[in-house]
Amino acid sequence: MAVDLKGILSPFSALKQGVKPPHTVRFPREKKETAERYRGLHFNDLEECIGCGSCATICQNEAIDMIKIEGFETKDGDSGLRPRVDNGRCCWCALCVDVCPTGSLSLTKDYIYVTDDPNAFLWTPGVDNPDGKEKISFTSEEGKPLLDYQRIPMRELEGMERVKSFAEVVLGYDEEEARKEAARCVGCGICTEVCPVHMHIPEYIFAIGRGEDEAAIKIIYDNNPLGETCGKVCTRRCETVCAISKRGEPVAIRWLKRYATERANNADLIEEIVNPEILPPNGHSVGIIGAGPSGLTAAYYLSLRGFDVTIYEAKDKPGGMIMYGIPKYRLPLESIEKQVGYMQKMGVKIKYNTAVGKDITFNEIKEKHEAVLIGIGFEKPYELGINGEDAEGSIQAINFLRMVNSERPVDIGDKVVVVGGGNVAIDAARVSRRLGAEVTILYRRRVEDMPADWEEIEGAEDEGVVIHPQAIPLEILTDENNHVKAIKYANAEMIPDPNGGRPRPKIIEGDEHIIEVTAVIAAIGQGADYSFIPEDIMEKIETKRGRIVVNEKQQTSVPWIFASGDIANFRADAISAIADGYRAVKGIEELLLKKEK
């Protein structure tokens, strides 16, 4: 009979193992040092995270969802959500870490967690392990991102070349460039929340990325009939909160909007692509004063909803400040006319050269319509308040830009000083360069304090405009014919604000200088002119700091009067005016259609 020696000897051979160190760890009595790059439990820096959800999107195990954290306050550009990880599903591949655009998500060396509660394995990193920051083992590596942080460059005319004419500076993306740029979007939607109109930004960008340009146009026109204007001159708050911008350059949201809308190169094509539903006439009439962005927007959507809408415009062209205030190298005339032409095809009626208070009274408009929307801009310029301001050659920037855009002759000579630091000042300076003048901007604060768009400031400098910060004008000097010949200014020092506000300029005594000039252009702001509104009505309209007070539907303290644009918000940009017009539509609908209920 065979003997199984192996079976007999096995217990004896096992005895020798007893004197060796164990391979396993007796938890929790013994701890083992973790490798530096061990991928353990997640940690999230809650302050750096913006809740974009890229981690949840990329997770192939669906182990991450986005939740609201009670008591955690967030700011603009933050969804308010934070990732929660199901550690029962997680495979620690770290794709979520690699794709995190803010770099807030990481893995730690912690990997042991024991509990009898299965729900406790749902961790909110940074909340359930606040000490995890001290044990981080794996972070996304610089130079090896899953996302593309570099923007596709926008082609432009060269600085000294573009001052030779009013040709459009920005050349736009071609199809290949647009597709590549659109592919950078992670679709978080935070941009949509910050946009005053709440445009469907990821949706139209994804459509562009798929090569569906007409679908993108239709999406844009859903709540913005001036998408092409915004694609050229928008202040793009959406880009300031873009998730990609946290570690690189934001997605070129504005330029992609421009690309899509320019694909429809005439009003007929816009109509064919957008093909909006137009409701039958509802028997209600609305009068709108001013054909600026807010008035045009309201008129367009009211017309689609069956209202009889008439805009009363004092000038001979539509657009308000986007027509007469924005230079044509930024927003060409044909672009505005194309967009407005489409609106007119949708039923919008515009009466040009009809100044309210002169060609028609406010009360006459009231008699013709059940509701009135006032959408005038700020066209009454502020004065510098210095001697010599009334001299020939001293011009208000808003009047100067209007004259140039209207192709009216204007003589500024060959040496110009512009006073101010906003977009209007930059526009006036760059237009003056195109008219052949040397240009200096005097601004009372630092360059970093200038309210103008940084792209416009850089554009001005590229075109040879000299910016002199911390310079306060004192007096305009004139010749014997009362024509501007020089401007006297003083340099200033910046005094810190004890309350934490921005520093204020203070003149340095004795540090005064004179610049010889042929024209001085003032651009320090504008106000509204309400003289066309009868006193008995105006006294019932609540105002604050020169603006009309409205509710969330742009309705004033006089129920049948609505207000929008510069006179009703402090942003003073086209996209905010468009948002006002869109909100006013809802308010007017509620006011007039409820009469039938």
C-alpha cells in the first residue's frame, strides 16, 4: 500500500513558518507604511472645486455623483455641488483626478475603512475626511492632462495694419478651428448660470463640435436673437467662470457663437434655419421706445407670441448703442442689419426717425398700446467739469463715435487726448487712430483699475495708443479762436482705502504737465434723458441713482410701463440689455394675457 509522505510531512513543514514574520497585517493592532503613490480614498479641496461634474462624467463605474452640501456657501461660477464617491464601485483608476479642471480632486494614502453600515461607503471627499489633505498621494500631473487647456488662437489683423481702415479686426474661426475649440468644452453648464440670458452654451458648443452648425444656430436663437452681436462684442462673463480657465485658457465661448451665427449670412437663411413657431395674433398691442438690444429682443419674442409690436426709434437705423456706439471694426453695419432684418421678417415693426417727445408724444404711445417698454440707452454724456471744456475741439466720446458711425465729418486733427478708462474711452481712442491721430489716454487710476475689457486695452496698445495712468485733467487750454490747443493734467498717487475698496487717486502737488493737442475727447460716463416722459407719469416712476427701478420682470412702479437696458441695470453691456428684454416679455405677457383669464 502506497504511503502519502507529503500528507504526513506537511504539518511538520508548516511548523517552520511559525518563526517567520507574517505576510498579513493584524488590523487594527498593526499598521503598515503605505507607498507614496498609493491610490487610496479620495480627497477634494472644497474651496477649489467648482462643482463642474467632470469627475462624475468620466467615471466608467458610475461611482461618482454630485450632491449639495448643507451649510456650504458658494459664489458665482460655482454650481454649488460637490462629488460624492461610492467606494464600493470605485476602482481607483484616478481618471476623475486626471480630468479635474481645477485640480481640487486627489487620492490619498488612506485605504482602510471598516464599518457595518453599507451606506457609509458613500463618501463626500473633503467632508467625510477633512484630514485627507495631509495624506494626498496622487494628483493630476502637470503637462499630462486629459483636457486640452490651450485655446485655439483667434486670427486677427496686425495692429499697425488695422489702423489703416475700419475693417473688422477679428477674422473668426474656420470650420476646423471651431470644431477643435468646441471639443475643449466639458459641458459643466456653469457658464449658463452666469450668462445674463442663460443661453444654452454647452448645447450649442457640442452641436458645433459634432459639425451640426445649423442646430447650433437654432439653439442660440432660442433665447437670444442677437447672437451674432454677442459673438462679436459680448463682455463674456461666461468665459470668466469656464471650468477650463482654472488651469488654462477658457473655452472661446464668444468666438464659437460668432462662428455659428455667421454661418447664416443673410436674414432669409436665418429664417429658414431657425424656423420659429409664430403664434396667431392675440389682439394685444405693445409699444417699445428705443431699438437697442433690449427693445429689439423684447419685440422679437413678443411678436413670436402673437403680440402686435411697434418700436419707436429716434434715429434712422436700429441697434441703439450697438449701432452708433460700437465702432465698425468690432461690429460691422451689415451684421446688425442682417439680424434686425430677420426680426422684421418675424413681424417686428420699427418706426425710424420718430423721437418720442418730439415726433410723437409719450401719451400718444400710451393711447395706441396697452403696455409700453422703455428701452433707451444712456446717451447723455457727463462733463469733465474743468475750464475750457466748451472749446471747439473738445468732444464728448459718445457724440464722436455716433458721428463716425453715421459717416458724418468730424475733425480731430493729428494729436488727441482721450480722458477715461472704460470701453467707450478705448473705442474713442482706437477710432481716433484710424482717423490718423496720435492718441494718449489719460486715466485717473491704474491700468489694472480700468473698467475696459482687457482685450480692448491690449488692442489699443497694439495699435499705438499710449495709456497714461494716474493722470487727472485740470484744464483745457485754448488759442485766440477758442480752439483746443493743449490739456493740463496732474499726476496722482494712489491712496489705499481703509475700508478695503480700491485705492483712490490723489493729485501730487506740483506734478503738473501740459500736452499739446488738436482735440480732447471726454469719456467718463453717461446718463439717461427722461425729458420725453410727462411729469405726472415720471413722478410715479421710482428711480435710483439715475436708473429706473424695476422688478424681476422689468416692470416699473407704474404697472403698464416696463424698462430695460442701461436705464434699468448697472452692467451697461449688450448681453444684460438682451436679458432685460427677454424678462420683459414674460412680464408683459403676464400683465396683458391675464385679462382674458
